[in-house]
Amino acid sequence: MLTSLLIANRGEIACRIIRTARRLGIRTIAVYSDVDANALHVRQADEAVHIGPSPARSSYLAADRIIAAALQTGAQAIHPGYGFLSENADFAEAVVEAGLIWVGATPHAIRAMGLKDAAKALMQQAGVPVTPGYLGEDQSPERLRSEADAIGYPVLIKAVAGGGGKGMRRVDDPADFADALASCRREAASSFGDERVLIEQYVLSPRHIEVQVFGDTQGNIVHLFERDCSLQRRHQKVIEEAPAPGMDEATRAALCAAAVRAAQAVDYVGAGTVEFIADASQGLRADRIWFMEMNTRLQVEHPVTEEITGVDLVEWQLRVASGEPLPLGQEALSINGHAIEARLYAEDPAKGFLPAPGSLRYIRFPPGLRIETGVTSGDEISAFYDPMVAKVIAHADTREAALEALAHGLAGLSAWPLQTNGWFLVNLLTASTVWAGTATTAFIGEEQDLLTWPDPPSDALWAAAATQLLDDERALQDDRVPAVWRSQSGFRLNADPSAHIWLRCGEEVRRVPLRSGESATIPAIPASRIPDGPWLLTEGGRTFAFERARHDGAATGPASDGAILAPMPGRIIAVDVTNGQSVIRGQKLLTLEAMKMEHSLTAPFDGTVAELNAIAGAQVQVDALLARIEPASET
């Protein structure tokens, strides 16, 4: 077994690899760019090496710096994760030439599967069914157009060296072919340095089915069954699950056998994925499933395979790289239950899924689910890299139970102030087509307007925010309240029938009534108080920030204009300051007795008591202006 490992990657996959390596007693070395100096994968590794500036091309794609870091730290092997240099045959060769162990596919296999046209030709020779299309050397626009006409529209133009959904264009009308070809070539040249394309028949009811394969250095190759990755946006996977819904045993056997033949054709070693496109217009049938490409690395969605098989694929990678045979043979592998993974991103679905990098002051992941992440509260989602926040995985005995668990968990996810696609994932997971298991790769695009319509906070959430805010204020201001109560949401508020509270959420300000006994029916909603910040409540996968507001809409508290308002009806029992007195942030100004409890109202910042309306013994109503603090001048 290896004794030390450098991980040539970052984020959640680096943390994922570190976890398994540590369990196996392997020393781990992280690499990091400027912006990742305090990243979670750096904090978790046994050692970390700075490899360059924040842009990936100057750090995580700088092969020479990574190899130098491995040699400098005495690393025995390099694991590339996925993305970055994971499918770079030249890098793999350079690692081996430096006397290090490469944890991945052989350079030969990477090259053989790296070009789509050559890979498809190889698969045809190996008896693996491929999508009808044109793979020829003649790349003239006239020849490509002629082949497209012969195949029949719609067709798909694909970059020969493409991947990740780049360099792909669907063409429905012959009149649009020339423009689509030119656009595809420009993107291919820019992304891969190779403008060559191939033409394929476009499958009208496409489902993306892939098979996990694994090989060792002794020539053994097994499959670990299939995954369905049909829920995609612009060819980027969003939800993945295993096994594929609607897959019968005969079709599964034919598909997985074809995947093993594909791996055998290149003497495959390590973890790989053979991707297929299925015409699901008549359900999943072996004669309507065709090879697309092979990814010669660990996949983002590998956890769903691990969940249904009980196998740690990273451990297998490390054992195979150490020269060991596969831990299990094909007959020992079986499917147990169903697993579904959702990719949580820092992006705004309501704005065309624009990336939304930024500060992550607070995040609370749903309990009871598998979380693969590279961030914690206080971290940053950098604009330099992929905006993934986490992968959230549910495993259950049935598909329905896994769907329900994942949707329910994501509905309670809380992240602030970062914008995430959590609520979009909830909408997607609860869609009837997804529950039926019949979604195609076109589903998100066709239903995007409906799936990305952001609902405002419900009346119930406003009510819950009001009770939570008052409960937190009461608990935090009274030492007699047990600490455990301070984290609870929803309490019985026996308030006066006319009581209310003014709250702000975003741009909306609302007067929320507090009627006697009503809060007893409010469900417990995940809520958190950020120090010196708002109260956060989650609903449907969205995090809403609530804070007190005056009736004119101004917020109260540390960020307000200094107005001290009565939080509820009560009696002033003590006034501790005088008009014109200087005060410091947190200093007690007065004490209000309400609901048989005392509430200390304090200064929100350093300043002067500019107005004082509070009189000891007086009864006051909610939102009554008791005092106003004028901020200290900055001189």
C-alpha cells in the first residue's frame, strides 16, 4: 500500500480523497493557489504546498509545479481527482517519468479515449454499439453538411476533443447547419485547441446512462453497474442516480457487458466510466443504447455507485495503484437499494444560472445525508474555479425513499449570504416527471421557466421568523433560560391578540401579527442567528434573512439608524442612561418587562443618547420609540 500521496486537485474531491487516504494510513499532501491558502482541503491534509497564483493555468494546471511539489515533499504518488489534469496523458507520463506513481488510467488509455472519433472507431472494432454518424477525416464544411443531410435531422455536432458539454450543437434545420458548425468549431478551438468535429444522429428521447468500470494491473476488469445522469442543463449533469430507473436485468446485463468490452479494448487500469446515450422513446432497450465516450478518471457522481455497492472507489484506486488486484470480483458485486446525488452550486437559477461566488459566512448541511464538500462556514467560493459548494447524496431501500430524503434534506439547507441552486434542486426532485423516472436530457431545458421560478417566503415563514426572533431575543437576554432552548425554533407565544412585529426580508417589510396560541401550530423550521447579523430561516431550499424593521421600513439593530424600539408590549422597569449620555456598543440602556420576563435593550453601536422617551414604570406598545442613539463621529 502507498505510504504518501499528493492530491493534484482542490475542493470537495481533494477532501474526499484525503478522507480515504487517512483511513488507510496514507500521509496526504495538498497543493493550493493563492486564493486557496486557507481552504478546507489544505486544512485537512497532513502537509500543503503553495503552487502559484489563483488562476488555474498558473497553479492547478501547472504540471511542472505539481510534480516539483510531490518530489519536494517525498510523495510516493499523485492522485489527480477529476477535472484539471486528470485526463491529461502528457501529465500522467511526466508523473511516471519523475519516478512517481500515477493514480489513474494509463496514458495509452487516456489517449485512446480522449478523441471522440478515434474512440468510437475503436469501440466499433470491439463490438460496442455506437451512435450512427460521421467520423471521417474530411472536415470540409461541404462534406460535413452532406453527411448531416444523409444522417437526417436533427443532428448533433460534437468537438472531437470535447468534454463537459463544450463544443456541442444540436441542429434541427439544414439552414442552420453552417452557423452551428462555425460556432462549434470556435468553441472547440478555444476550449481544446482542436476544431475538428464529428456528426451524430440526435436522439429525440435521450437518456444519459453510464457504467462504472474498474481494472487492475493483472488484467481483471469489472463493472459496478449503471448510473442515470439524464438530468442535465446544457450538457452539464445536475442530478445523478444509481441504478437507472426502468432498467431491466436483461438490458443491464447487455449494457454492462458492452462497457467491460470497451474497457478491455484499451487494457484499462483504474476507475473509468463508459457513457451511453439511450433512445428512451420505448423504454430502455439494449438495441437502442449507444456508446458516447469514456471518461478515464473518477467521476463527480461516483458516490452513488459507492452507496449502492458498498465499495470505496478511492480505496480501490489506491490499492490498484499500489499493484494490488481488485478487492472484489464481478460475482461479489451487487446492487443494494437506490442512491441519488445532487450538485449544489453557488449560482442563481432565476438569473440563467449565473455563477454567484462569494462569502459563505454560514452553511448548515441537512442531517442524515452524505455530504461531500470542500467548504465550511466562513469559507469563500472563489470566482476562479467551478462554483460547486457540495454534493448531497441520499441512499435508501427504494428510489422513492431516496428522492424524498434528498428533497426533504435540501429543502432545509441553509447558506448565507451565498446564493445557491438548492431551491432549484428541490423543485427538480419533486417534479412529477422526475418521480416517474422518465426525464430525458431535455427535461430541464424544456421546463426551466417553471423550475427556476423563485417563490417568495410564505406567510408561515414570516410567522415563524417572528416567533423565532422573539424567542431568540428572550433566551439570549435572560440567563435563566437553558442554553439548549436558544437553538429551538417555534414556541408557544401567548401574546396579546393585537401584538405584532415589523420584519424585513430583502426589500419587503411586513407587519406580522402575533395572535395568542397561533405559534403553537407553526412547524419547526430550521433557523439560525448569525452574530451581528440577521435570523436565517429556510424554506424549499432557499435561505431567507429576517431582521427587525420599523413601521417605516428601516431596519433595527446594529445596522440601523440607532432607533431603539419596544420589541413587544410591556412595562419599563429600569432606565439606565440619561439624554446626552455617551454609550458604547452593548451597553444596557433600559429594561423592559414583558411576558413575565425581563428584556435588556442595549446600544447597537458606540454613540450618544440623542433621544430618550423611556420612563420607568410606564407601559409601552410594540414598536414604540424608546430611545435613539446617534453614532459616534469618526474622527
